[in-house]
Amino acid sequence: MILAMASERAANEAQLAAATAEVARLTAVERSANERIANLTSIVKVLERAQ
């Protein structure tokens, strides 16, 4: 039983580590997307002024 609990804990810790890495990756993707959105918004404003 103790071995099963230790194994389950190790599996949970591995899942937590994977989830933490995924959150970090998604945070970076969001930051990049926000930068691209800001860039595109500024381009749209320039084009609107040019009309």
C-alpha cells in the first residue's frame, strides 16, 4: 500500500510538473499573441488615418 501511494504521489508530481510547464508555455504564447495584436492594431490605425 505504501508503495502504491508513493507511486501515485510520483505520478501526481509528474503531472503537476507537466501542467506547470504547459502554463509557462501558454503564458509565453499569450504574451506573443498580445504583442502581435498590438502591432496589428497600430497598423490598422495607420491605415485608417491614411484613408
